[in-house]
Amino acid sequence: MTKSPLERAARALCELEGNPPGATMDGKPLWMDYLSEARVVIAAIREPSEKMIAAGRECASGAIYQRMIDALLEQP
């Protein structure tokens, strides 16, 4: 089953803190504790930059969002 972008973001934040991917606490996956932070980050990048918009215009396939995020990650 494919993980949602929100779950992938929460897992990445969890691992960034040095936690192993399968870490649990009190029987709950530890990455779940990072969902609120992941939501904040995703909300913060909801508005695309001009470079992201331009990258989206250049792509005629279903990869527009991915191209836009790639453009975001290329920015300093």
C-alpha cells in the first residue's frame, strides 16, 4: 500500500531526528508523533513559487506536482 505524502513527510521528520524507520512507543509507530509538524511544513509549501509554477507549465504529464516540488527543492 502506498503511503500518503503526509505519512511520508512525518516518517522523514522522525528519521531526521535519528529514530529508526520502524520505531514504536507504547505500541504506536513513533512517526505518528510527527504528523502535526508534517502538516505545518506541507501547509507552508502549499503556495508555489514562480519557479514551481514555471516548472509545472513545462510538464504535460501527470508529473506536474512532482516537477513543482523538484523545482522547490532546487531553490536555496
